[in-house]
Amino acid sequence: MTSLPASEFPSTENIEIKQKISIQQAELKTLLDKTHFSMAQQDVRYYLNGLLFELHEQQLRLVATDGHRLALAESTLKDAIKTPLQVILPRKGVLELQRILGSEGEVELAIGANHMRVSVDGVRFTSKLIDGRFPDYGRVIPADPTRVVESNPSVVRAALQRAAILSNEKYRGIRLTLKSDALVMQAHNPEQEEAEEELEVKYQGEGMEIGFNVNYLMEALSAVEGDQVELGFTDGNSSCLIKAPGSVKARYVVMPMRL
């Protein structure tokens, strides 16, 4: 059996800690569950293949984007942050962190220059951070969409799922048409098969058509808590903002696609 000297095993003892925070395990797990699905996978823009941890004032914010959609979730911390900080935890680190987190007790995050160390229930997990600059995500979040559809997230998601059965398997495009108190969903594929769903929603505004990747919409809707969701639109070429009414703790942005 081939082996190496123990002295050559990589050392993660001294990670030059810049910031330590404590948060409830369940709270951090919720933040991860609400955002991780929007991380990129093997993107050449390596800084997108992970999850942004942003510490500012008394807030922990997690952000993920693959360039086509964005997920953001935030939580209030017990103690104020002295120095604002942004670090990117790689995809594998995020998935491992989700696995080790439980539902009770606190977890401590120690963030260094190049590593993040997580201590929870007798387990110490250390991951290298991605050395890169996360994009200015605030610029892609619609500030005040002029057309807002309100409905039940589970109902909208189920209707999308039904219509998506006949969408193009590769591009997964679906057309949304806004009408007074109605949302029409249309999908078709190269075999000339078509599906249409019309849903009764709360909407008073101008009519509009716009296309999206249906998977991105469904995943965002799955992450919205509560029995009401807002889908905010500006025009047929702008992103959709998905969130619970009156809340900014979790927000989802989906870029449109040409159909």
C-alpha cells in the first residue's frame, strides 16, 4: 500500500480568522435550502460555482446565481458585524454543509482569508474559499416591478408543471401571458405538441407576454414560504422577481428567454 508521511497532510489549523459568527443550525439550513439550487455548475466563471456569504451590520445574506437566475436569502444575527465581509463557499462545501447541519442548537462559522471553518455538534468542517469577486447582484434585482401577479405558489407551480410536460426538453421554455385576473401558460415542442394552462390570479394591469425557463420558475416557487407569492414583471424583456408579499428576506430573480 502506498502512503505519504503524516507531516505532509494539508494543515487547516491556522486559517487566520477574520470573523466569527454563531447562528441557529435550522436557520442556516433554511438559508442554504432557499439559495443553493441557483449555484452554477462547472461554469467557466468559477466565482459562480459557489455561494456568496455576505456579512454586513447585523445581517447574514446568502446569494447564488448562475447568470440566468438568482436566489437571495438573509437572516438577522445576534451580534453586529464590525467589518463587512464577502466570501464565496464552493459548491461542494455548500452541499457538505447542508448534510452536516441539524435542526437544533447553534453552529459557529469562522471565516478566514482563504478558508471557512464550521463547528457543529462535535464536527469541525473546513473548506477552502473561492478566490474571486462575486458580481454586483444588486443591479439585477428589479427594484419596483410595475406589473405584479399574486397567487398561491403551490398552485402556480402545479400549473407550470402540467404545461411543462410538452415543453422543449432541451430549452424548457414556457410563455406566460398576463391578462386581467388571469395568467396563461403555454408550452410547445418540436413535435408540434402544445399545452396551455389558464390560472385565475390577482392581477390588474396591462396585458403582456414573456418567456422563461420553466424549471427556474418552479424551483424558485418551491422555495417561497407561505400560501401567497408575488411575481413581479416590468416588461416583456425584463427579469421576473419572485417573493412572498411584503417580505424581502428571500427574493428570486429569473431572466427571460426568447421563444
